[in-house]
Amino acid sequence: MIRHHPDDSLLMAQAAGRLDSGSALVLATHAEHCEQCRERLRSFDVLGGVLLEQLEPTALAEDALSRALSAIDAPETPPPHRPTPLRRAALPEGRAWPRAMEGCAIGPWRWMAPGMRFSRVTLPWDLQANVILLRIGAGKLLARHTHSDSELTQVLHGSFHDGRALFSAGDFDATDDSILHQPAVEPGGECVCLAAVSGRLVFESRVARTFGSLIGI
Ligand SMILES: [Zn+2]
């Protein structure tokens, strides 16, 4: 059962296409498995349409019709060539990659600390997006940290508790500089999360801080 969802301001921004690519990917991954959020997104879509209809009509430029017609007649530009991206990391047995991540290149699992690995997710349509996968072993604790800006997380597998709540597969979490937490993976099994990081993770300990900057989080 999904217990943690994105709030309405995030869902509205997603419906309006106003989120950065990394955040939009994490939201889409959540909505894929959450009927409740898909429903909210649909209603915000409709609301957006109604608001557009209520806008005051404005006069069109004189050549608007001829420009629209020639745009329709113009030959279609072929879609940009997108090579099949590499997926060099695998999810735990029995877990499939979310459809929303189709087209993303997924780097190999890299060592981060004992029992902890990370993989960099590259969005070919936005190379600046800072998206990572974290794969943390059963019972392991991440270093205590806060965030210089925001971090959106979707749990793909397993579960963790960060002192505020328990987050399990399908759950979504949004954190910012107001939250200092130390996620601990539940003892039952490993946990895999997809995270979009705006700004940096700010670790309390100097060692974790140095390491975080080395791997670019
Ligand atoms: Zn939801």
C-alpha cells in the first residue's frame, strides 16, 4: 500500500510541465504505480484546460492563419535520433525498471560505502539533470544529512525509515533544507530508491561530505 504521495503543488507543477526534468521523472515513476496520483494529475490537466478557456480572447496577428497553414503543410521533421540507452545496473530479482525511465541511461552500480552502492541516471533529453539510484543493504544507515535545496525520492524496492516515517516500495518523499534525517534501511532486505537532487546533499560528518562531493551528490 502506498502511504506517501507528492503534494498538490508538485502534482500541479507536473501537470503544467513546470518541473525540472529530474523531478518530473521521479513524479512520473510514482504516478505509474499510484492510481490516486494519476487521478489528481488528470484533474489538474482538466483544470488547466478550463483556465485556458477562460482567458480573455486576444486578436490574432494578420498573418496567423497563413503561418498556421504553412506549418501544417511543411514536411515533418524526423524525430531526433536517440540511440538505445545503456542500462548497466540491474534491479533486485523480480523488479522491472519503471516505464517512466525508458530512454534513460543507467550507469553501473558503484561502491559508495560498505553495503551501499549508487548509479548515475542520465536523461538524454536533459544532461544537466542530477538523478541517481541508491541501493542500500538491509539494516544500513545513510550518513545524517540535510539538503541545500530539494530532493525528491521514489522507493523502487524495499523500505527505509528516517525517523519521520516508514517509506516502502511505491512511496514518494520530498525533502529540503528543513529536514535533517538519517534514512535507515529496514532489516528485512535491501532498498533501492530513485532520487532527483537539486543542489547538494549536506552531510553532517566531514568524511561523508568529502565522499558526497566526490560522487557529485
Ligand atoms: Zn501517489
